[in-house]
Amino acid sequence: MLAAALAAVALGEVLLPAAALAGDPAVAQRQRAQKKVFTDSEIIEGFLKVAFGAEYHLAGRVDRIRKYEAPVRVFADGTRADRKAQLAKIVADIAARVQHLDIAMAANNDDANVLVKLVRDRDLNRTIITFYGSERAREIRSSLDPQCLSGFRKNEKFEIEHSDVILTVDNGDFVFFDCAYEELLQSLGPINDTPTVPWTMFNDNVSMGYFGVYDQYLLNLLYDPRIKAGMTVQDVRAILPDVLADVRAWVRKVNNLTE
């Protein structure tokens, strides 16, 4: 499976996001202006749209929940030490905001199940060919025209076993933050970009560069232990109200929301 962020690129009151630590004014402005109050139906509709289906996929069923059921370890492969440091802060930010997700950096590729390849923009197409072959690379460019890319491999239980993320390092901080957050999060399961949900980074028409409140709801729903890999839409709908009540409490806490 493949998903791409086409460079669709609130200051957290309690936790300061990695992008904000970098001082990017475009990110900070978007954070301050983000919508933070959502109805149950807005959250549930968005979750079902991004957790099922796929913007682009190679094979297999896409009508089931896909997620990691094991700890997630991320290794950054590249020569830019500054981008590696920024990626580590982004991973730490995701870990702090998703309650039941065990995610951290790995010291080497052998200990990782998420490989992040950091490349120059001019090397992006060549890297995609290396990962997926010439024919599939042409399909990807034709369908998605990506500036960054992610994909994962799942087993017969729909548990994700390995993810690959390709990020460009020389298109500026905003594009890097935007791609890193979106592709890392999509590599965890929610890979169906949709133009019908205006508050999510999983929308090619939305530029963010940070982990917004709405997407925190979506990822916390996905990684709640009651949401299992392999579940159908009907399975998930039956338990979402109870799960969402607990997720709301967590998201309010880590973002210091009054709602």
C-alpha cells in the first residue's frame, strides 16, 4: 500500500510540538488558528473515511482496520543531522499525544519497523524506483505526483509489520514538517486521503505542518486497544461511542482544552 502527502503542507498549550520548537512561523500561525471543537459525528465520520480504504494501493483488501499491534520503532536513514533531529522531535510529539501508541526512534535499521529515507528532492524519483520498481514508480507518479511518500506491509490479520517513508530534506522546513507528520502518521494505518474532511492533514488540499487536535482524535481512536486490526466498519461503529468518550478526555488533557 502507498499513500502520499502532496506537500499539502495551536501551539499546544501543554505539549510544545516539534514544529513549533523549530520556530517556523507558518506552522505556528496555523496552530493558533486551528479548529479545536468537534462534534462526535464530525470525528466519527472522519475516522471512518481515513481508517478504511486507501488513496492508492497495490493489492489486498482495504475494507479493514490496519494498524500496528506491536511497538513502533523508527529509523532515519540519511546524511542530514538537522532533519534527523527534527524527525526525532516529531516522533516524540506523536508519542506524547497518542495515548496507547508505543512509538520511539531506533538506533539502527535492524531494530526498526519504520524506515524513514531522507533524500534530496532531485533523488526522490530514483528512490521511489528503488523501493517499488520502475513500473510501480510510474504509476505512483501518474496517480499521486508525490513530494513525499509512505507505504506499509501488513499480514493476513491486517496488522502492519513494516512501513517505509520517503521524505525530501531540501524543500524547506514547512514542507519537511508537513510531510513528516502526515507520512509518519499514515504509515501507522490511516492512509485514505479524503478531500471531504477539511480539518485533517489526510486531505491533499490542506497544509498543516503539525499534529492538530482533529488528527489527534483520529489516531487515538485507531490506537485504542478496543479497535483491533482486521475490524470491519460495522465492528468499529458498534464500539466507537464508548471509545470516543475516553479519547475525548485524553485529547482534552494533552491539549489543555476546556471543552
